[in-house]
Amino acid sequence: MTAWDDLLGTALVGTGRRPFTLAGSGIAGAGRVTADSPEAAVLAAAALAAGYRRAGWTPPAWRGTLREPAEPDERPECTPVAAQILELLLGRGIRLEAGTDLLTTDWLTAARACGRRPPYRLLPELLRFGTTATGARRLVRQVIGPRGAWLAGHHPAWSWAATVPRGEVAGRFATGTRAERLALLTDLRETEPDRARELVEDTWPAEPAATRAAFLDVLRTGLSDADEPLLERALDDRAGTVRAAAAALLDHLPGSARAHRMAGRARRLHTAAGTFELPGEPDEAARRDGIGDHREPGRGRAASRLIQILAATPLSTWDIGEIGRADSDVVLGWTKAAVRQGDQEWLAALVRHQPTPDLIAALTPGTATDLLSGARKLDARFGALLAAAPGPWPAGFSTEIVGRLRDAKAQAVLRVAARALAEHLHPAALAAVEDWLLALGTGSAPEARTLRGIAHALTIRATILQEFR
Amino acid sequence: MGSRWTVARVLALAPDAGSAKAARALANPRTWSDLGSTSTLVWGKCQGSARSPYQVTVDLTEPSFRCTCPSRKVPCKHGLALLLMWAAGDGSVTAGAGPAEWATPAATRKEPARPDPEAQARRLAERESLMSAGLDDFELWLHDLVRQGLATARKQPAGFWDTAAARLVDAQLPGLADRVRAVAADLHARADWAPHLLGELGRWYLAIRAWRRRAELDEAASGDLRAVLGWPRRRDEIGDRVADRWWVVGLSQEEDDRLLSQRTWLHGEHTGETVVLLDFAAAGQALKVAHVLGSVVDGEVARYPGAGPRRALLTGDEHKVVAGSGLPHATGVPDALAQAARWLAGNPWLRRIPLALAGMTVVPGEPPLLVDPGGAALTLAPGTDVWQLLALSGGHPVPVFGEWIDERLHPLSVQAGDRLVAL
């Protein structure tokens, strides 16, 4: 036992229970100090020994293996102004009613296009951002570069952004946790979709149902006709969740055998007059293809089945000119089909017939804004459509819509679509927004607050674009 | 009453909590004019709701307050706010040659305030006897603690430590009070609480014994003792001046419910000396603009008496500031710790030890470490943003500057390329 341990032992139980003298302490220098009580002796010994202990402290040796450092990132760092904006956005230092996520995405998109990297110190915040904003992960991965991917490899919550060496993918997929395997698959699906599917197929029969269903959901990224055989096989799966996941994916593949079978069912219901008969109870083959008892809100069972069949039938089966004469069940089925198949021509035709937010949201920004710029009435319905329109909006449309909202005093539309306006307006519309604000005067009307929020977002977006020019 | 008061001591004079709060809000130099002080008097004009500003004077000897505001509270919020700014010691209340006519107390108006050596000596003796009594009391408390044992002390409620700290504050020993509070917080946070507590008890006891023999201490040791007890120096007591090119290598800030404090670590290019600048502001107030990390200030500092690393003040107005290129004095862990040992030999109470470390690799884990090429591992303090450190280093060995406190490294800056980045 060292002199220090002995001293500490006494101090812990107290001099009331254990005696202590400086002379017997064995502590260097104790002979030159006096103490007139055991308590004073402990304190004096502590004063002496603690000094030696602190000054003589030596660090423990670490015997682990250091990981390889990060690969160099050849991209130039973004400007200090751009870095500051990103820092404020990620740290919620900029307050926007709609939140800062979309502006962050704008920043990342601009940086990617410009080939510049964020400062290294912001990488942890960017990874935290991508961990919660799952929709932005792909963009985050592209922007953080090799240093970010390397950093992500040290933190389990960031594994979605970590680079897995090619040779290790199969091994990690075999041994990882479910979350790690899903992250690995999503990752691989972006670059090598076929290889990812092959990994799924390899272990498919041995996986639990929940994992099989989750794997199918991952295939949505990079889905192609090459995935059809696996999906077709999954239609016979013993688990309902897996069958449903497979049917949902096949809805996106109008060239598949299932789509062909659906087309056959749909054609049999199509009358010479151009109308549709309601289908009867589904037979076993129809049930296998996913026609079930799901009820559309406000529709009967048979009508719901018709909608399901039409939603899974290739739109090339029909003549686009029939939209005008079709009844509402048929239009709803076609609407679902157009959204799933992403058919721009049908989407646009259906919008002209009867616009819905779902249809608008599935269009490209250019087509959506073209269709909206012709609208006659700026009512709440229009507000909902505007709110659904994808961005970024072209400069011309942006300026035009701000002017029209102002002229029409369309406060309701402004309120409903405020978030979309802040997110999608082109910076060119900033002057129009500021003019409107100026005309409102100093009042604190709710619309002034909304407009200030929009102007703020546009200013930041304009700065981002300028810093990455 | 030569030394500045602590913020806690000022607030203790408040007649009620509302006055204390109002005073904090008012303690902002922007609403004040004609601020000044001598060793016994503090004065200033505060723009209130009335047309002409209130004239506020505090005589520190009593203390007594005079204010032209209509409040019947004694002291009023203006007097308290004035003392808060003066106690912060941030330079907003300057030491003036003499008070203006309006600020002079009626009794002394005819005779201009002149330092009265007799009164000064009496006040000094009063303060010293108050401190001596407080330290005697503290020694008895330490004896009780050691008699009952540290294991028993650890089971004491927080109030046990708070009471001891409050008594130290009353005895004008705020430095020791801070250390008692810090140890109380460590007791349940550290696995090695027992040796840590015993070491602290030893250092406190050393301060008591050193105080009793203060007449025999040299200037440096006496300065360090004053610092650990919390008896600050006035600006006019500061010692020698050194001119150098001072590299700003680390900034750290700390806030408790009363005080915001900031340390700026400087490294002298020619002298090789490390000094620290301290700035304070009452909580909620803004600090002076910090020196830019990574810059180089060409100028003179005045050093407080003490062993190294010494506290200092930047003096003079002519400072040239240029951009630096990283950490000029980084060494391996063994050399840095050898320097730390030399400092500790000079000042056993030294708590924050600056370390400038070269070639450190970040190893994330529980706890995260910094490892040098020889494998020497330093534990990073809890609360360190290890991910930012890892992102900035990219796994490469990098120079790191930090404060070494109780065997934990609090990193303050890291060199990335030829730039210093704050953590």
C-alpha cells in the first residue's frame, strides 16, 4: 500500500475511527511540517502529497489501432458567407415560420451544382440534419464528401452516410442489425440497384416477414423492370404485409405482367359505350394481384374495386380523350394511375379536367406552374393547388403570381400557400413581395407578417445562389 | 475597501429581489454617463424616465448610497446597478482622478477627496481580520470533515457545501467559495471523487496555512494566494509590463447565474510566455469584444503578480493585430506535462493549465481521448464536442490547444491547415 492510499483510507473513514500521524505517513517532506491534531495531520499530508501527485501525473498508454484517416477532399471550400448561412440554418439561428429545412436543401443543391464543399466544422451538424430529415439524405451524402462519409463511419446513428468499402458490403449485410442492413441496401440501391436486389434475393426465404416487407420498401429507390420477377414472386408471399408491399411497387411498373393482367380485367369491364361496369367479387387471381376489400372514402365496395383495378392498369390501355366523358370513379382510378406511373401527359390532361393537389404535386415544376398560371379564380381551392405545386418555380411565374395575389387581395390564398411561396418562389419575385409589404405600411396585419417571412426566405435563397455562382 | 467587490456582495445589499433584478437590467454602460471611481467612491449619471439624468454616488466605506431618483428604497436600483458595473471590472467604470462636484459627498465637499493613509490602513486591517476569522472558521469545518470521513461528507446534501461556500463569501473569500462549490458538483460526477476531494482539501488547507505566514511570502506567491482566496488586485497594483507579439491561441467562456467570465490565452512569440486575460460581465450583459482567435496582437501586457502562467492585461492603445498561422508553441504530451509540472511547482493552487499539444489524434469512445504519436492518452472533458474535433482533424494528427483541469482536457482550439478554429 502506498503512502497516498493509506492517507486516502484514513480520510475516507475519518480520523475519528482511524489514527494518523505525519511522522508515520511516509509522505515526502512530512518531517518539515507540524500538525497538532490528527485532522491537521491528514490535511497537511494531503496538501503535500496532492502536489506531488498532480505534478507527477503521467498519462495512460493507449494500445488500440487508429483508424485510417479520411481521404482528401479536392473540392474548394465554400465562401465564408455561404458557410455562415449554412451554420445559421442548421443551428436554427434563422427563424422562419416554415422551418429552415428547405433552405438548407437549397443550400446543399447549390453547393453540389457548384462543386464546393461545406467547412469541415459543420459536418456533424449536417449529419444530424440528414439523420432527421431523411428525405435530404441523398443530397447530404453527395455534399459532405469523403471527409463527411468517413466521419459518419464513426457514429452508429450516421451509418446511412458512411461509405462501406465495396468488398465489405456482403459481409456487413450478412451480420448487421436490421437498421444497418436497410441503410446499406438504400445506399447500394442508388448506385448498383441490381446488386442490392441480389443481396435481398440471397437471404429472402430466411428473413422474417417484417424484414421482407421492409426490404421491398427499400427497392422503391431505383425501381425498374428488372425488379419485377422478385416482386411477382412476393405476390405469393405468406405474409399480407409483404404481398401488399409488392403490389404497391408493381403499381409503379406499367410494363409488368401484373399490369398486363390488370389491363385484361379493366378491359373486360369497359363497355362499347365507353363506360365501365362495376366488378364483382374478386377471384383468387385478382386477390393475388392485390385487389382487396380496401374502401375508398365515400364509395361503395364495387366502385372501390373498380378504382383499384384502374389505378393498377397501364394508362396506355385507354384513350386520353375519354377523360371528359368519364364518371368520377373512373377519373379517380386514372388519377391514381397517373400519379403512380408518373405519366406527365395524363397528369396534365387530368388537371385540365379537374385539378387536385395530388395531381399538381406529381407534375414537374414547369408543367405545374404553366397549368396554374391560367387559373381564373384565386379562391381557397386554388390556394390548395398552389400549395401543392412542386418547386422551384420559374422567375416569370413567381413574379406573376405575387402580382395577381396582391391585385386580387387574395389573403386566403396567401395564408394557405404561404409555406409554398416561401419555399418555391424564385428570388426574382423578391422585389414584388417587398413592394407589396411597402404598400401595406407599418401595420402588423397578419398578411404583413406572412409577407415578411416570405421576403426573408427569398433574401436568404438569393444570397445562397449568389454565393455559389 | 480597496479591492473590487464581487457581484454577489453587491447583490447582497439589495433591499429585495425586485431591486436586484432591476439593477441587473440597468447595469449597462449605455444608459450611463460620467462614470468614475476612486478607492472609496463610485459615481455616475443614469438616464431614467426623468428629463435630467439621476446623479448616483456610492461611498464604499460605509457603504452609503446617494441618488437623485424619487425611489424610497435604500439602496435604490441605480446605486446597485452602478456598483454592479464597477464590480464587473470591465473598464466601463474607470478609476478617475477625483469625483465631479456633484458626486462629492457633502461631508467632504470642501476638502477634495485625498487618499487618507490612516483610513486606508484601517480598512486593510479590517479586511484582513475578517479574512483571518473566516479562514479560522473554515479550518474548523475542514477538521470536522476529516474527523467524520470523506465517505460521510459525500452523503451530505448540497446545502452542506452551499452553507460553507456562503460563509466564505461573507468572509471576503469568494475564490475559496467557488472551489468548494466546484468540488460539491464533482462529488457525484466523478468516479475518482475521493482522491479528487482529498487533493482539494489539501490545497484549501495549504491556503489557510499560507495566509497565516503571508508576511514571509514573496510577491509571486502572495499574488497566487490572493488569487485563490479571491482578493483581486486593483488595476493600479498590476506589476511588470512585457512587450511581445502575442498569439491568441484559445478563448473560453463560462456563465453561472451571476457572472459571465471569459479567458483569452496568449502566447508570446519572443518570450515564450503564456499569459491569460480575464474579462467579466454581470450575467445577461455583453462582454467586451473578444480578441480574434488565431490573430497576433503586437503590443504590451501588464502582468499581475504570481507564478506562471500569469494573468495579464493588455495595456496601451497602440496594438497592431495581424492574422496568425496556427499554434506556434505546440509540443508533444510529455513536454507539455513537464511544463505543467513546473507551473504547479510554482503555484500549487493552479487549476486551469494551458496545454499546447502537437500531433494529437482524436479517438472517439467512452470517454473520448486525444492520443499522441507515442500512445499517451489524454481524456477529453465531458461536454467536449468530439464530433466537431473529429470532423476538423479528419483522423490526422493535429495541434490542439486546451485547458487541463483535474486530469481532463477541455479543448479550446484546433489547428486546421494553418488556421486555428475554435471548438
